Amino acid sequence: MNPTKRREIFQRLQAANPHPKPELEYNSPFELLIAVLLSAQATDISVNAATRQLFPVANTPQSLLDLGEERLRGYIQRIGLYKTKAKHAIETCRLLLEKHGGEVPRTREALEALPGVGRKTANVVLNTAFGQPTIAVDTHIFRISNRTGIAPGKDVLAVELKLLKVVPEEFKLHSHHWLILHGRYICQARKPKCGECIIESLCEYKSKQGPA
């Protein structure tokens, strides 16, 4: 895909949604970190349902640590892998208090040192909480990048590095959210809604479908 076509894709996505927001609900960097940690292999809907009950009770590293792993499980048991996630969340709180003064760190290295926090989670926090132009590649972004030809790659890291290289600078901050939302609602895995797609004329997907 050539740079002109790629730029037009992001111009259209921006025009349709100038100020994209994540669908996870949060009110602080710490709440975002916990929500993203819980969201692995789970839907944002299920995570939001859990955190709406959890955050009014515990929404700081100290209050969540005080809640304890067993009680935390009760709040998040509707989410997949909740036992492991509860363990990671409590240990993360302990490390935030011991090493970071109770604050969420602003570097990838420090974030990835927290239990249950991988590159994708770190990228989401750096981008959404701290305004850094990182791109967290999930299954939606991986699919779209390869399907449309925006940034093909054999794995999520290859796609991330390609996107960072080819996405025009003025679109990098929000590109993560635009692509996720587009993949979630339009360019879906099993049956993309090509007839409803605002970038269909620019897409290089060879097997385009009609309206869903």
C-alpha cells in the first residue's frame, strides 16, 4: 500500500471519529491499568460490568491491596482467567507501592515488569493514560493491518513496528483506537461489513464481501 492511500485511510477514520475513546471505563491511570490487565481474553463489556462494582470499593493500589486476592476474585469472577488475574493485580499493586510510590509508571520497561502486563497492555496505558504515540496490536488491529494492506506482518510485533513506521505522525496517537473500533464493528473476522466500510475504496482486501 502506498503512503498516499494510507494517509487517506486515516483521514477518513479521523473524520468519522475525531476524538476516539477506549470502551473500557476508567477514571485514572491506575483504573485503566487494572481494566486492561483484566481485559485479556475477555470482552470490554464484561470488564466494565466488573469494574463498575470494584472501583467504587477499591480504585487505588493501597485499597486494592487491602481488599486482598480472595475478595477481588469475587468482583471479577465473571471474567475469564479471573484467579490468575486477581493474583497479578494484587502483586502489581504491591510493586506499585514498593517501587513507584503508588503511581503508574510512564515507561514501557517499568510497566512490563509488572505481573500480567505485557507489551500490548503497556502500549495501551502509555497511549491512553499518558498520551504517548504507541500502538497496541490486538487481534483486531493484526487482522485489519494484514487484510487491508495497511501494515502486513507475520506476528503482532511485526505489525506494530510496521505501523509505527508507516502511520503518518499526525495520526499515530489515535490510530490504535480507530483501528480497534473499525475491526470490532466493521472489519470483523468472519464477515467484514465491506458495504458499510468508509475505507472500502482504499482497501486491498481481495475477497471483499457485500453488506452484512
